[in-house]
Amino acid sequence: MLLIPTLAILVVQVEQPIVVEGERLKRDPAAVVCKADAKTNTRFSKRTCRTRAEWQQIAEQGRRDAEDMINKPGFDSRRSN
């Protein structure tokens, strides 16, 4: 009698929890995000790590500064320096 080995294939769906965890991390303000800042005249970049909340606060401050500059009396958007 010839015995043929059988392979049992076990299918486990693990994709959904990983996606849910990834989505939760995308919204978590305490999650740390690192960004590489490219420097001019060098091959090296500086890596800066902050929380999502801190990155959002920096972006908001940049938008407020830009709006203040545009709304400043005497600002002419057609003129370039």
C-alpha cells in the first residue's frame, strides 16, 4: 500500500485586524511619525520625530502665519521680491 502525504491548507484571515490597527494608528494623535527633512547642498537628511498632534499643530501654525502675511496691510500678491 502506497501512502501519499497530504497537505492540509489552513486559511486564516488576518488582513482585517491589521487594516483596522493601521486605520486606528492613522487617527491616533499620540502616534509618533518621523519625517526626513532634505537639506540643500548635502546628501544627508535630518530625521525629525513628533506625534501626529504636534505635526498637525505645526501645520496649523504655518497656515495661520501665511494667512496673516496675506491679510497684512500693503501685501500685494502680484509683486514678487
